[in-house]
Amino acid sequence: MKLAHLAPLLGLCILVLSWTCGCTSAPAGGGGIQDITTEPAEMRIGLEEALRELEVLDGEGLEDLTGMEIVTVSGSGVDSTGNATTWTLGVRQAGNTSLMVHSQGGWSRYVWHGPLPENPVDLDAVVMPVDLYPGHAAEIGSLGEVTELVLIDGTYTVRSEEKQTESLSFDAHTGEALP
């Protein structure tokens, strides 16, 4: 077979192959490269689970909790189950103050030079957010789907993320609503 005879045959093969592979037509939704990346889901975690992770770090020698006094707890992006995207602990330890932040699945420590409350928080004696939120679902739900939570001096303050002026207060030891 001569080379001149192969050229049309080769062209026909390429045309048939292109047509069967769908390379000559665009999909119904448009052609070209399409972005298939997705936004990562916001990971929420309960305060108790975040604290267990901190204890694991202490046990592994990656964080020293000896003498650490928690004086404030705050949660950002708290949903109706009491789980948050970020937990922040204001802590005092060995004469220094710092913020312990749990976000994106891990703990980080930041030096803090600002004031912190005087009284420590006894986390064994307070109602955990995972119990507080479902127990006051209607009240807290009126603030919006996602809220901010702060625990200082035995009082939880739940604030709307959308309307920062709206908030509710609860006794952290009993879970009862405060006026």
C-alpha cells in the first residue's frame, strides 16, 4: 500500500475516533474545562470532644496542661446542637495568660497580653453547650441558625451572629435562663 493511500484512511480513523469519543461536541451544560472543586464543609465539634483532644495532646507531651486554669470559654459558629467551628479558652498558667484555640481539627496556643476574667471556670460543674442548646432550642433558635457563645463567671451568654445586639444569658451551673 502506498503512502498516498494511507493519508485518507488515517484521516478517516481520526475522524471516527474523535466522533466516538465525543471530542467534537460539547456537553449539554457547556463545553470546556469545568471546575469541580467544592468548598470544604465547616467542621463543628462539641466542647467536650475538643477538651478530650487537648488532654490527648497533654498525654503525648505536645501540650503541657499542668497548673492551667481556664477562666473563659467561647465558641464561634455554634449550631443548634451546641457544636462550634471554633472553641477558644482563655487560660492562665505559670503566671502567663494565653488563648487556646481549637479550629479546623486542631489546637493552637497564642500568647495573650490583654485582661482575662479573675475567676476560673470549673468545666466539671457547668452544663455543656451540647446540653444547653437543645434544652433551650426555641429561645436560642430565635437568635438564628448559628450563634456565638461565651462562658465567664458562671454565666453563658449566647449572641446572635447575625444581629450582634441580641443575646440571651443562662446560668452555667443549672442551665436556667437568666433575666
